Amino acid sequence: MQSLYALLQMYETEYIEDYKKSWKKVKLSNAEDLLKVAKALKANGLKTIATVSPTDFLEKNIIEMNYFFEDLISKRNCWLKCDISRELDKCEIESITPLFKGANWHEREAYSMFGVKFLHHPDLRPIIISQDFYGKAPFRKDFDWDAHEANTLQNIQTIVDAFKTEENENDKGIDAESSETVLNWGPTHPASGPIRLKVHCDGEDVISIDPDIGFVWRALEHLVTKKDFIGAIVAVERLCFMDNINSMIAYAQAVEEIAGTEITEFAKWMRVLLGEVSRISSHAMGMGGFYNALGLHTVAMWNMDMREFFLDFLESYSGARIATAAIEAGGVRYGLQENMLEELQLALDKFDATKDDMRAIFVKNPTMKMRAAKQGIITAQEVEEYSLCGVVARASGVKVDVRLDEPYAAYDKINMDYVTQKTGSANDRLVNLFEELEQSVDIIKQAKKHIEECIKSGKFNPTKDHMVKVPKKLPAGEAISRVEWSRGEVLMHLVTQEKATSPYRLKMKAPSFNHTMMLDKLLKGQTLSDIPLIFGSLYICQGDLDR
Amino acid sequence: MIFNIVIFPGIFYVLLWTVALFWFFRKFIAALHKRVGPSFNGPAGSYQTLFDLSKLLTKESITPDGVNPYLFSIMPILAATIAMLPTAFIPWTQTITVVQSEYALLALVVLIGIEPFLLFLTGFGSNNKYSFLGGIRVLTQMISMETSFFLSALSPALLFGTLNLNAIVEQSSWLSFLILLPAFILYFIALLGLLDQPPFNIPDAEQEIVYGFYTEYSGTNYFLLKLAEFSEFMAVFAGAATLFLGGYKGLFFDGFIFLFIKMLLIAMFMMVIRASTPRITMKQMLHFSWSYLVPLSLLNVAWIMLAKIYLLGSLS
């Protein structure tokens, strides 16, 4: 950390602060210094960029750029800020993509949503937004949503026209005599989900892949600014329905930090418990999805069967199976009754009863090994370079897990370790997914035991301790909050203004965004059969891809 | 003869088989999946596939723009007809064999072998990238799988010295079953390839190329293609049971029921593989076929010849 401080002092800054345990928060005086600082940070070991998040300050007439640099090995992080002009033609900043490949799509997103032009960006096209939003910067505070939505028909026409132009131009420039062609893998494809991969292929061989995303863009980051702090959780949990609890934890933590609220010990343990149940629900689907992509549906069905028991627990706790809205700032929403833990025990028993079969038949499946052990290999260097996280990073042997790196809730009292594999192949990601399922079950058992003991000894009052009051109006401030989501690190950057009743800006960095970026690199030169394999192995959810 | 064409083992029997096997597949794989499967219509959902198929028959068959409508619509009819023809050569019981022929085995093998080529043409005639890729895949798979299919299917002929299926069934015994066991295993693997079953379901790999050669088909045409697929199942299963497992010969008495049970056992085994094995790639299939399956089939022919000389010397 000292070397980081010395490094940052060499530049003109407004302030350098310590933030949390592992962060340095810096504001640069000149935006021109950005590239130099980024280069120095990279040389210092901070090789990963989590995300690029602009915040639009209408009254000050500036856009504040936030860069979150991370060092996955020594766990030092740097939050870099700088101001740029808000006017559309002057709103530009040097791109850091040439240095940090992981910033590529994040900068494109900032360009689409805020109109920030990144100079010397290799591929600055709009992303996520549909054609009717091109050049309009919809996340700026002065964008008129009502006016935009007033001429819906015109907007639809724009999208249709753009599609037709593209369809006509697809096969142009391709030699008619050759077997080259452009295939659409999605968005209404049996295995794709709402994402479109434009596959440029020669017969069975893939030449290049251009992912087209944004089919489930709900503008969640904008939506939360229209709701109060409690109402925002229903937007936040829709990051991805499969693991909604952990995304709500991230948001609640950011709100609590700004409000200065400390939640109770019981609520912390409940967050661990619920978070892991949610992770199991997601990992079970992820494993099933991986096998579904190879035409084998048994795993998905078996996992669904097991997952239902965990959803039963969520239902008895919150009343809902999927969109639980169970975490809010100040703790967890509901108290705990004893029969709920019995329900959880049933789920744990169910998992233990099926896991041996699962491991023997599907995790060690020889055909799967034959297919996937040499496919989609991601090295540890690439993990840092492309800002990968979660299961994908750990399968490559990188020890990164926010639960251990920056413990939140009650994870500091849990006995756990990094689950990693060695080679980073698609098969390793599958094995890692299963081992993390087992780890989650183990964590649930620890948390459940602790909660039961503390209730018995009278330390926790399960019906009263779950919430502390958080003021409805928050002071001006900003916070970042990281959690280990089922697919990897979720970083939420929350900005509030004085006496705010709703978030001013919430940036959600979601892991699938970075993982989808890898598709072209991993699939170049492979065959069509490898697309579902690698796509499935990256554990992508379109919900957090588009937001 | 008319009874044979219309009722057994003709059109009605094939339709019944298609409907029943479809239902059986769904129910059986549901059990492996820990699901229930069709359950609302009829006892244990058994009417479900009947309703499904009658729905397909009454739906509009859409012919896409830019295709040759004759080629597009004639291929499913041709595919279904040719897939049904082998049933005529199968000895269903001691007495029921529609076409008694000295070359029945040859006819069976050729009629089964022609089918993938027709499916290739359906893909070729669809004017769709996915269908075309599917068609090419069918053809590639056919070429690499049929060598071992033919070699293993002709092993009994080599052993018994006849191409007459009735004669093959009559001569079969426990000893011949053991001698033909390697040939049966090779036949079964090649069968998975020919019928596009996992792990060789490459031609209609829906996660890769949507539905392969089926992609553009709907309504009656789709129904006919499915009928062709299930008739093909019947021909190939019945062929396996006749050639290697002693056909209609049973434990205490002989009869159609034993042939049927043998066919079902093969179907069930195929389903278990379907429920536990992911798909392999084209390259792996080619490698597997030409590096292992074909050489082994040739070795198997040598084994049959040796067995015929030294084990069954008295028979020849």
C-alpha cells in the first residue's frame, strides 16, 4: 500500500484517502494524467480494472469518471476519479483499453450511456442500447425519457431499419465462391438465451465472433434512481434472478455505509445463510445450463430437483421462491422462525443424498472430459488482463474471492478457503462449479449451527434482531460495495446527494459482461460445436450482462 | 398382402409403433430425469403423442421462400416411405415375412443406408444455413458410420453363409450369439451414429445449428420426417434383434413378443446413453470412427471367419 501511495503522490491530485481496508481513493486534478497514472498502476501490479463508471453532475456541469483498479494477487485496490467536461463535443477522455483489455466493453458502455468519448479506443461502437438510443446518452440526467417513449413507433422503426440494413450487408464483402458465411447464434436460438453472437464462419470453422448484447436491457441503473432506497432493491435483485440475494446484499451494504448504520450480528449471519442458499440455486442452474449446451438435460433436471428444496426454504422465509426481496438496508427483511431452519435441513439432506451420484456420473464424465478438458483454456495472466472473476477466475488457479479478500457480513467468522483448479479449461470450470456447491453447503451448515446455538443461548432474538432502522433520507456521499456474487465479483458504486430519498447514481459492475468479452478470443479458430460448450462454461447470465 | 401393407407390419403398425415408442421414450427419459413426463391425457399420458402427431398432421406445412417446393415437399414422403420398406423383409414371426427373399439382409442394409442421404437432401433443399450445415453433417456422419455398420451387419451372413433373414434366425443359437457379440456391439455403436443419437447427435445438434435439416420443416412435412425417423428406429432395432439376438426366438416358446422385447431393450439402452452422455464434436466423431470403429470392424470380420472355421466347423 505504501508504494501505491508514493506512486499516486507523484501526480497532481485533489486528495488521496484510505478507503476501507484495501482501497486508496484518489481524485486526479487533471484528466490528462489518467493514462500515465494507469500505466504506473499497471506497472505497480494493479493489472485489473473492475469497471469504468461515469457519474453525471448536472449542476456542476461535469462528468466524474470513476475507475476501479484491482490487484488480484496482493489485494490492493485503487479508486481513481477525475472530472471531465459535460458538453457532448468536449466530453472526452483518453481510453485505457490499450493498457487494460478488460476495460473495452466498460468504456463502450460509458460511451453509450453517457456519451463519453474515449480517444484511441480500438472499437468504440455503442453497446447494450438499441439503435433508437444511439447518440442520445440515455443515462445523463437531462435525458428526457418521456419524450423518447412518446414516439415508440418511430423507435421501433429505427430498430427494424437497422436490422434490415445489417441483414443486407451481412454477406457483402464475403467471397461468393467460398464457404464463408455469417450465422446468427441467437437471440432466439435453443441454447443462447437473449444474446446474439454474430458468428463469422467458414463451414464449421469459426473465423470470428461479435457478440451483440442488450436484448434484456431494462436500464436497471436508471430505474433505481426513480425509486426510494427500499424500493430500489426490487430493481437491484433483478440483476439476475438466479442469485438475487447477493446482489441485494451489495446494494444494502452501500446504503448502510452512506447512512452510517451498523447492522446486528444476527442479520449478518442471516445474510451469509441466505446468500449461500441463493448461490446454490444459481450454481445448480449454471451446471445444468452447461450440460444443456451439450445436449444433455439430465444434469439440469437433477439439479432442479435438488434446488427446489432450497427454494422451499426461501419461500418459507420470504414468501417468494425466486424474487425474494429479502435483504434491505439495515439487515434482513424478516425474522426467522424455527420451522424455517427445519426446511433448510431438508434441503441440505437432499443435496447430500444426490451429490455422490452427481459427482460419479456427471462431474467425472469421461465424454465431458474428452470434449472440454482442452477447450476454452484461460490462463491466470488472462484472468488479470481481462478482469475475469468468480468461478472462471478460480478455475484458472487465481485465488480471488471477495468473501475472503474483503470479508463482508459474517464471512470473517466462517471457516472456508479458495476453491481453485489448475488449468482453466472448460472442464475445470465445471468441476469448480460443483466444488463450490459443496463449499456453499458447508458454509450453510456452519452458519445454521451458529445461528441455532446463539438462539438457544439467547444471544440472538430471531424475531426482533433482524433489522435496525435506517433513515429514509440519506446524507450526500458515495460508497462502493463488493460482494462475491455467484458468477463473480459484483461491485456497486452508489452516489447520493444531500437529503436524498433515492439513489443519485448506482453503477452495478456485473461479471458476465467481462466473461462475454472473452468469447471472440476463446472461439477464434474453433468449430461451431465449441460455441455452446464455451458459452456454457463461462456461466453467463443475460440478466447481469445487460442490466 | 393387403393386410400386410395396411395393418401388419405395414402402415398401421408403423404408426402405432411411432406413437407408442415416442410416448415410451418420453416416459422413460422422464424417469431418468426424475421428472413425471406426459401424464394428463389418457392412462399415464399415453394419448399425448397421439394428440401431438394428429396436431402436426392438421397444421399448415410452411414452405419457405426461395426453395424448390417439389424437392422440399417430396423428400419427407420419400424418406418416410423408404424408412418403412425394411419392415417388409424382417421375419416378424416364423410365418410372417412379407417379402421372402434370399437377399433380404442386403435389402435391409441398403434401405437403412440410403436414409441419411435423403435427410441430407432435405437439408440441402431448405435454403437455410442451419439446414445446410445439418445436411452436410448427416452426410459426413453417414460416410464414416456406414462402413462399420455394413461390416457388422453382414457378419451373420458370413457366419451362417446366407443372406436370408429367416435362415439366419433359424440357425442362430447361444453359441452364435456369443460369436456375434463383438459384431453386435459394433452394430450398436454404428446404429447410434446412423440414427443421430447421443453422443453422435451431431446433425441435429440444436445448441449448435438450431435443428439441423429439420429447421424449416413444420406441420405434415415435419410429421413425415419424424415418422421416417421412428420407422428407421424400428428397422434398425428389428435388424439388430434379428441378426444378433435370435429374432422371434424366445425362452419357452417363439413369437413376436420376444422380438418386440428385444427391440425395446435396445431402445432402452439407447435412452440410457442419451440421458448420461453429452454430445461429441464432428472431429471427434470422425477420429473415433476411422481410427477405432472401422479397424475394429475389419478385425471382427477376421474373427468371424476364424470362428466359423474352428468353432462352427461342423456347420459349414
